[in-house]
Amino acid sequence: MNSEDLSLANIADNLPTKFVGKEVIYYPHLPSTMDAARQEAHQGATEGTVIIAGEQTQGRGRLKRNWLSPRGNVALSIILYPDISLMSRLIMVASLSVVRSIETVTGLKPQIKWPNDILINGNKVSGILIENELKGSAVVYVIIGIGINVNLRPDDYADISTTATSLNDEYGGNVSHLDIIRNLLIEIERLYLTSSIGDSIYTEWRDRLATLGKHVYIRSGDTVLEGVAESVDRNGALRVRHADGKTTVVVAGDVNLRDK
Ligand code: BTN
């Protein structure tokens, strides 16, 4: 292991959390932290266990996309066992945790593209993938996967060169991925523990959305919806108003933003 690997392996040292990150399993290389986390969950991992990869060779994104995960970026998955009533809040917990940790460490001001892409200056810096297993109405486990581009150079990758960015590029210097991860875990626990209480998470998430008021194209399954993103409800669903005045409520999809 080199020094970066060792510092990541020690990420849990003195982490001021109760359960998130108390157990950290670090792999220098992995196909995907999602699969490793699922295996751990099936073997009874404690809640808050984190799987971190120095590099992923088969990182995956939403909608069956690939996720580029070379060394020096953040790639991790967190195992949780929430009540089913909290499931829709987890998108908010995860995206706000990323936003807050980036803000704390760099002072940059990220925004959220519905439902949970993190943008800086309009380009994607982080993506979140949430997978779960349910038995009837009981949650067996939830895995929150988070990828953050820290020192990725989007220009090196044709597919994302015009849509992605990285913390180093936006900050104009080296951002410590160790600091980002530690802050992220602290925020995840804080927001997760308060997610069932009141509306403050929903309000903060809504206020951080770059999507509201924008003309959007939303790919959801095989259809593309077009209209103005009007509002989001407390469960995270997006209401889109079409040119004919009718509205559609969308619970999942991939948004293309176009300014009004
Ligand atoms: C997206 O924007 O489509 C979601 C990207 C999620 C990427 C993270 S990196 C850690 C975890 N492991 C994966 O294979 N995917 C998630």
C-alpha cells in the first residue's frame, strides 16, 4: 500500500460518529463498492459499515451507466438498515451530505440536479446510487453509493469531458479526499439521524435544487417528458408542468436542464 492507501485505510480513526464509519473496509481496487457492500450486508455487517475503494474497475451509475472511478477520487458505499418509511428521505440525506461536505472542505457552493446529481457551476462533480433489498414491506438493507470526482480530469475522457468536473478543477488546488470522506460520513450520520424528524431535510434539499423553474427534458423508462420543473414534494417526487398546462409527477428519471 502507498501512503494514500494507508491514510484511507485509517479513515475511521477518531471519527466523531456513533455508527457511520465505525467499521471501514478499504480495498485499493474493487470492481464496485456496491457489490462488496451487498455481500457485507448479507453477512450481517453492522449499520454504518463503509466500503471504500481506492479505485473501481466496474463502477456503476444510475440507469445502468458506467461510473468512472480512477485513483484519487472518492468511491464508497454505506450500509444502512432504515425503517421503510425513511426510504424516500435517503436520496435527500445522501445528496445533502455530499453538498455539505464539499462546502465545508472547499467553500465551493454545489447544487443538486434532481434527484441526486451534485453539480458545481453546472457540471457534475458527484453521483449517488441507492440500491436496496426489501422483504415484503421490511427493509433488508440499503446501500448508498457515492462517487465524487476529486482529481479526475474530465478532458481525459471524451464521454464526460463537457458535462463533468472535479473538486480540484473547481477549487483550483488539491482537495484532500480524506477530508471529504470524513466530513461526508459525519454529515450522513447527522442527517440520517434527523431524517425522520420534521421537514428540515426536505426544505434544505429543495432549496439546493438547480432544477426548479427550469425547462427540463426527463427520460423516465422509455418516455421523455418535457416541461417546466415546478415543484418537488416531501417524498422527493418532481412535478413537471407541460406546455398544455397539465402536470406530471415523476418519481425517478434522468433530467436534462435547459434554462428558461
Ligand atoms: C450516478 O450518478 O449515476 C451514480 C454514480 C454512483 C457512483 C458510486 S461510486 C461508489 C459506488 N460504487 C459504484 O459502483 N457506484 C457508486
